[in-house]
Amino acid sequence: MAQKVFIVEGRRFRTESDYALAKRDKELMDRLRGQTDQQNMASLEELRKALREGRYKFHTLLGQDFREEVEELIRKEKLKEKNGRQETKTAKTVKRGKQSEGTKSVSSVSSHGAGLDAIVENELRKREKRRKLTIAVCSLLAAGCLGYFGIYSYYNYRTNSNYRQLSELKEKPPVGDVVSGGKTDPLYTLDNGDETREVLEEYRNLLLKNRKLIGWVKIDGTYIDYPVMQTTDNEYYLDHNMNQEYDKNGTIFMDKDCDVLKPSTNYILYGHHMKNGRMFGQLDLYQKESYYKDHPYISFDTIYEKGTYQVMYVFRSKVYKETEIAFKYYQFIDANGEQEFASYMQEMAEMSFYDTGVTAEYGDQLLTLSTCDYQETDGRFVVVAKKIE
């Protein structure tokens, strides 16, 4: 008997419960569409702000699609406004030029006679050249804007499509044996390491796609739902995706010095702060305690085991020079004893925007999410969580 397929807004859902959640999301989306003037930039901006702040809660990927839809509408409106302003300015310039030309021509003929006709004609030619140059420059600028918009849209489309495919691939049964052991070479090693462990079933297909996969991070109700990579080069995944293609969005990656086999005291994950909210672009929303209360948990699976983490500290920091004496959160990977661990916890607690009431003891597994913060040079926004299950 064929499996029943549920489709909402072009997406497929496998279970009736998922279908019910999707229908709730669609009802919310339709209501928001009806309340929003899609031709009014202020109305669209207000909706985007509400979505980014998490005022509307979605239960399925339809929410992510709706956020992308709003971003696309805003980009189109901005482009229309910009082109409209340029056309109006050019038209006014031409009109003023023609009026001025007519006035000068009549004045020259009546006051000085035919001897000045050549001067007037020359001036008219100059104005015409300037007009054509203005139109040409505006056309080039418009073409440049359209080109940039096209490239930007392409990268965003490719990135979103890639992660959609990866999410679907994660849900499919494994197509091959990726359990390393026996006489076979390990499928995953951390840059020529030889320790092996059994990989969780849901990550086996992804691991066959890229052996640098180390896990998956997700925060419910946000865009953060991504694979996590790791190599010995902390620069590589700043501008490459999981398919090894150039991608300005980059990929979420784990610090090269972290070890999931050992494991390290603290897993540090890095991701870009994208203006459209992608990657770790929504991480700074944790500055508000109310946002933390709505999103207190972070799911982070390594390819070997699942994990749920509870947020402890939220703070701003920066990348310091080697010679500067300061607390450098990005160097806290392994604690060399209980005293050092307690010292790190105290430093972060003092920097945190608010007290979550969550604490950690030596031996607890920690997770740190880090992204750029543009309030200062080399600024960083940081969220630290403790594993609870």
C-alpha cells in the first residue's frame, strides 16, 4: 500500500502530526500575508523584525520558507525604490537642461544676434553629452546592482537548496556501511587520526558525502539547523560550503583543536553573522533575556552521539592580540583541572548579560557558539551552554 503523502506550500510531510503542524504554520503565514502591505517597505520591515525577534513561532520548515519570502520581497522593494529615484532624478535634470537651453538661446539671438549662435549650439552639444553620460552611468549602476542582486540571490538560493537537501538526506536510511572497524579504513578520521567509533545512523549518508562532517547543530524556532564541519584549517569553511564550493555564507565549523573522541571540555562552533539571519545571524538575539527564555536549549549532535545543551552565559568579547592579557574564550577548549575550570566559569559569568541560573561543574561538557559582532573591531558575540542529556 502506497504511503500517504501530505503536501503543504509545496513541501512534503511524512506524518499526520507533521502535516497538522504545517497547516498551523500555513494559517499563521496566510494571516501575516493578509495583514502586511507587500508594496509598503515599512510594513515589510516590521514583519521581518517580528520574525527575527521570534514573535511568531513556527513548527516546521514552512517558517523558514516564509522568512525567505519576506526577505525576497524586501530586496525587490528596495531595488524598485532605488531605480525609481534614479529615473526621477535623471528626468528632472533633462527637463531643467532643456528649459535653460531654450532661455539662453532666445536671449542670445535677441541680444547679440546671430554671431553667438555657434556658442549656444556648442553649449547645447555639451549638455547633451552630459545627459547621455548621466544616463549611461545610471544604466551601469543599475546593471551593477542587478548583477550583484543576481549573484547574491544565486548564492542564497544555492545555499538554502543545499541545506534543504542535506536535511532530507539526514532523514533517509543509510545507503552503505560507514561503521569503521575490522579491515576497512575508518570513514571518519580527524586529519589522519586512527581512533574509530560507530557513527550514528542518521549521519552516515552525510558522512559519505563529506568526511569532514563532525556533527549537526540546531536551535528550535530559528534558522540555526546546520551540519558542522571540522578541519585542521580554521579558515577554510569561512568561505566554503559542505560541497567544497566557494560560498560567502561559509559553513558552521568546529574549532580545529576540539576533539569529539576525547572529548574536549568545550566544543567551540563558529559561524558567520549573516544580515539575512542565516548561519549564526540570529545568535545576537540572545542578548535579550526574553529571547533566551523562549530558546533555552541547543541541540548539538556529534556524528557519534546526540546531545541537548542548556544556555548558561551570553556575552560580547573580541579577538585579542597574542600579547594582550585578557580572558580569551576561544582558547578555552580543555580545562587542566577543577580550579582552572572554575576560573573560566567565573570569567564568563561576570561577562554575561544576565543570570540564567544555570551553572556547570568540572567534568560537564560545554558548547560555545561564536559569531562576529560589529559593535567593535574583531568583536564577537558568544553563547555558552552546558550538556544536560
